[in-house]
Amino acid sequence: MRAVVQRVSHCKVTVDGNITGEINTGFLILLGVEKEDDEKQADKLCDKISGLRVFTDENDKMNLSLKDINGEVLVVSNFTLCANCRKGRRPSFDAAARPENAEPLYEYFCSRMLSNGICKVEKGIFGADMKVSLLNDGPVTLIIDSKELA
């Protein structure tokens, strides 16, 4: 699994002009599921993200986690994170999981964030054409691949 994690002051996702998910302070997580991913990969990624200390404390140091600030999460599925751009000009999406495998893992990841102590987890609509708007705070943007986690 690959995730782009952005620290946000506010963000929302819309489908056909309707808001499907909206949060205040927390993380916007763009989540890509690859063919070889499973619940173990989702668990590792969820644990890493929920414990990341990238929110500022009283001394203006990035020292607090999402849990520490009662932050919220908006998770948006994004198969393009699985793209291979090494050859040519057209990305290859061969590494991306098929929707019938990716959607259950996406849903599992979202539920795991809730069970991991995140107070609010909002979502986009899997496979839909979504519009995401955000106010990136910092900006703080991290790219995390579950295969690189211990």
C-alpha cells in the first residue's frame, strides 16, 4: 500500500457535487492498494500513520500525533499512486490491485483507523470520479509505502 499523507486544517471530497467526506484538523490520506497487499500491510500503514508525530506542540515543534490532538482523517482511494512511470510517457498501472481486491482493503484500512483510536474517519467513494479540496497545513506532505515499514 502506498499513501500520500497531508496534514490539513480542513479538507473535503465531493462526488457529482455532493460532499461525501469532510474533516477539520487532521490528515488527508490518498491510498493506493497494490496487487500483493493484504490486511497485514494495511495494519502496518495504519499504525504508522496514526502515530506520526507531525502536529505542533506548545513549543511549535512537530511532536504530537493525530491521536494526541484528536485529529480527523479523510481517506480517498487513489489507484494512480501505484503507477510505474519508469518507461515511456504513459504510466503503467499493472501493480494496482483489481477493484474487487482493492476496495475491501480500502474499507479495512478505514475501519482499522477508527479502531486505532482516530475519532473521525471520513471517506470518498471507491472508484468514483472525486474532487478533493484541502487546506494543507505547513505544508506537511509525506509519502509512505507499507513495504518499507519495519
